[in-house]
Amino acid sequence: MTTNTEFWQRAIKTSLCLLLSLGLILNLWCLQSLAASAVVTGSVVNVRSGPGTGYTVAGVLYNGTQLEVTGHNGSWEKVRYGSLEGWVLSSLIKVSPPQTLVVGVGVANLRSGPGTGYDIVGEATKDEVLTLVSQEGDWYLAQTAAGLGVYIRKDMVAGPKASIALSQNDAPDTGILGPPVKMVLNGRSQSGPISPIVYNHRVLVPLREVFDEVGGTVGWNKAAQTATVNWGSKKIVLPVNSYEPTVNGSVWGTDVPTMIVQNNTMAPLRFIIEALGGTACWDSKTATVYVFIPPADGLKAVALVVNSPGVNLRNGPGTQYQVVDQAMRGEQMAVVEQQDGWYKVTRRGQTAWVAGWVVDVIWGYASNNIQ
């Protein structure tokens, strides 16, 4: 027969378990609702009611505006600025890369609170990557690859680091190549001869494919096994199997080397975006890396070539605008301006708008515009 004392002991124990479970649930919910920070890089950016140019404009943001990113859908980011909330093109904002923690000991306990008196809710092994959320005294609040909010003692990690590092669930922790991933560069899905790959928790991207898209030129010295990139005023030299590429003669150390994969030069994405002033975001659900790289100094989109059959030309920058004509594959048109992933072009003496995802851009200087 259960005594009153046993009854209350069980009741208290059950209540404590429920409170602990509720705390973990609330902790996880708070982590999932955290917003990343970003800054507007476009001159005047439309904020739309949905992830696409067919949605209505809810407001505008200007260059340099600081805002929060609360969601993601394809090449669009859900943002919040004061009472204004909506969607903008990923290529028109620069998202601050998350800070990560790399476990520096063999096995580290993960706890439900900032202290050894809190319950152990899991373990992390050496070189495992956690996303940093905040710091409380000698403890970090972090998020695991599974999305669980946990606490880890500061002396158990190598330290916070801004990075696009991937979790151990995304790549092996050995020196072998992980599975290929998808890349969206400046709002355009890339489908070249080789996809980006993961190596030691880092993304490597095909060098020529990236720089062809943003107006750079890539050279190759077979004898020296070295790639050279000219991009505006910058000269970038990447020796294969080296951790020390150079930018205008200055060494930039990397944590993974440039390498040759299937006869393609693959370079560390983190190095590229830092050297060119770009940004990158990782979507683990779709294994896609979204990359934005601005034009090189003085370079602009001066012309474009249609790469799809029967491309619609419209009287405004969006699918909600009227179709005024069609352009055929291979047609080249001069660019007048760019807005929200659309290009205003001149064709047969008339102006019209064409979507950026059905054309190849020709980069140049303003004085070289094709008329």
C-alpha cells in the first residue's frame, strides 16, 4: 500500500521530470525562433508578401539597413525590420555567417543548463561542430545538428569561429570527400560539370564555374599546378594542395586546401567569399549552399545572352507584368538596369524586362555597354 510520503515523493519526482521536459522543449523552441542578422546590399530593395516577384510589395528597404532573417525559401529570405516583415531576394542582402563551436576534447557532456548541476542530455565528440547561440559565464548555449538546445563548458571547445562549417551529419570527420551538394550563386542554380563537395566539414566549389558567373577569368599553370584568377583589381593565386592561396600577393590561410577533383579545380568556399566580400548560407534540409558575390570593382552587367527557348519579355520586373514579346535562345541584348533579379534590356529599339534565371550575364565596364 502506498503511503502519503511515497505518494508525494513520486508526485514531486514526476513534476520535476515534466518541468525538465518543458524546459528542454521551450529551449528548443527559442532556438528555432532565433533570427540571423543581415544588411541590405541592394540600393532599393522591395520587401514582398511572399517568396517571389509575383507577390505584392509590402515595403522597401535601403542600402545599409540592418535587419533580421527569420526564414528561407529557395532564393528568397524572410526578413523583419521593425513592424515590416516579408520576403527579399537572397542576392540583395548579406547574411552574417553563424558562429560555430568545435569540440576540442575527446568527449564533452552536453547539459540542460549552464552548470554541472544540470542534467546531461547528450555528448559531443572531438571536432564535432555546434552552432553558437549565446554565452552565460563559463558556458556556451549552442544548437546541435539535430536542433537541440544544449549547454557546453567553455574549456571543452576550441572556441567560437565564424564559418560555414557543416555538422558531422553532413560530412565524415575523416579526410575523404563527402557527398556533392547543390549551389545557388547570385540567385541562379548552378549545374556545371561538377557539383560543390564537402571535405572535412567545409564546402569546396568549382573555381571556373563560380568566376565565369561573376565576371572573373581563370587561368591554369599545369607545370606549377596552380590556378590564377583575375577579378577586377584582384589577382588570386591558388596552388593545388596548398593551404596558402594569395590575394594580390598577400597570403590568406585556409583550413582546407585547393584540390583537383574529376579534373576540376575545387577551392574553399569560405576563402572565396571572404576574398571577394561575399556571403554564403547553408540549408541542411536540401543540402544547398546559397552564395552571393558582388560584382568586381567597376564591373557591371552590360549585356546578356538568352539561354532558354521562348523567353518572355515583360513590361516590368516580375511575372505579374504583361508579356510584350519573346526572345529566342542565343539572342544578345544590352542591359540598362537590374532590379530584384530581373534585367531591363534594349531590343529592337524597345526596352523590356527579362528574368535573370533564363539568361547568361556578360560582365564589363559601363563604357563598354553594347548598343
